Amino acid sequence: MEQISKHVFVETDRRGCDHGFVLTSDGVVMIDSPQKPSDAVRWRTEIERYGSVRYIINTEPHGDHWAGNAFFDAPVIAHEGVRTRILETDLPQYVERVGQMGPEEPKLLEGYVPNAPALTFRDSMSLHVGNHTFRMMNMPGHTPFQAAVLIEPSRLHSPSAKVRSSVALRSATAMVGNSFLAMAAAPSGSA
Ligand SMILES: [Zn+2]
């Protein structure tokens, strides 16, 4: 796991997408989830050290971004096309495929029910959690339903107008395609 700014963590070393999470003042917001069930369980243990998961944002309809949602008790947000694709997935076939990823997987997949997005958008949506704002934007890439996520410290909590006016893009991590676009717009890298 890599810490790419004060509050943004990304895992780049697992099978599937590069998933991450943002530590807000009111809990954790995950961006995508691990595909392999045993990775999802380990990720859950890792995140629990930081706080409870409030929301999961999925950036793609492909299973390597959402399969692990099921291991977290949190509502999922995504483009409505992501929800449609998940609901149309041939689940027995998908579970069988994921079950072949390793010896620990089949047991973890017993009774598997996908945690499909409960909250969806078409063009854009903002989510406010604690001192962060997440702006999801439909940004078609290798599927029409990709989303980029802009992560901003909430302006309501900015200490002063001076700080607000000095907000600059200090850390912009673009991982479009296999991952999410996290642009932490922050004074002194505090996003
Ligand atoms: Zn994909």
C-alpha cells in the first residue's frame, strides 16, 4: 500500500485494479475494491485500522473494480452503467472464475452476493464526507461508464480564505484505465 498524500492511500500491487481509500474526518471512503476475495478480506483488515468504511465508489463496470465490494458493509456509488453491468453479470460463471484465483477463494465466495451500487449517476455527482468532497465525473475510457474521482478537502472546513486561495494541485495521480484518477487539490498536501 502506498500513501500518496496525507489522506489518500492506494494499493498498486494486487491482482486487478489499483484500489484505494481516502481517510476523511468522518470515516473511510474506498475507491474500488480488490477483485480476489482473500485480498478483499486482507484489505478490510487493513482499513479497519483507520476507521469504518462509509462508502465505496466504483470507477468501472469491470469485475476487478467491484467484485470485492461484497466484503464491505457500505453503500456503493457508481455510474448507473456500472450497476446495470453488475446486475447483468452471469453470477455463477463469474464466481467460478474468481474461485480459481487461489486455494482460499472458493470458501470465501460461498453465498456470494455482489454489493451493487445503491447510488448512481450519469454525468456527475458529489459526495461530502467529513472534511472531504468527492466529485465523480463520467469520463468514458475503455468502457463508456468510467468515472474519474476528484478528491478535495471540503472548503467549509478550510481554515481561512488565504488558504483557500492558495489551493493548488499539489499531488495529481492519474491512473486512468486500470484505476482511478485521484487529484488531491490541497494546500500543503493535506488532501
Ligand atoms: Zn476495466
